[in-house]
Amino acid sequence: MQEEILRLEKDNNRMLHSMRRTAFWGGVFKLILWAGLIAAPIWLYATYLAPIVQSVQQTVNQVQNTGTNAQAQVNGFGDALQQFETKFMSMFQGKK
């Protein structure tokens, strides 16, 4: 009877150690998996997407600067046309 209890106790002890070991390695695997799932998008962004985003941002800034310059030229043309009209009218008004 005591030998049977000793055998069952050893078997139980072996199973418990196995369960602990499996739980430990499962936790390590989950930690590695979650770290990879969090780190992979950050690494992919920094490696591949960041240069593309930076290039697009520079292009957008160039387009905005071109639009601003064009608007300034149109405003300058309007002012020049206004001045020309004023001088033109003053020339004809002075001849009357």
C-alpha cells in the first residue's frame, strides 16, 4: 500500500513539474508573440513607410509653396493691372 502511495506521489509530482514547465514556456512564448506583434509594425513603419511618408510630406509642402507663390503672383498681377488702369484713366482724363 505504501509503495502504491509513493508511486502515485512521484507520478503526481512529475505531472505537476511538467505542468509548471509547460505553463512557464507558454508564458514566455506569449510574451515573445506579443512583443513581436507590437514591435513588428513599428519596425516596418520605421524601415519602409517613414521614408515614403517623408517624401509625400515634402511633395505636399512643395505643392503648397507653389500654390502660395501662384496666389502671390495673381495678387501682384491684379495690383499691377489696377495701377495700369489708374494711370491709363489719369492720362485720358488729363487730355480732356
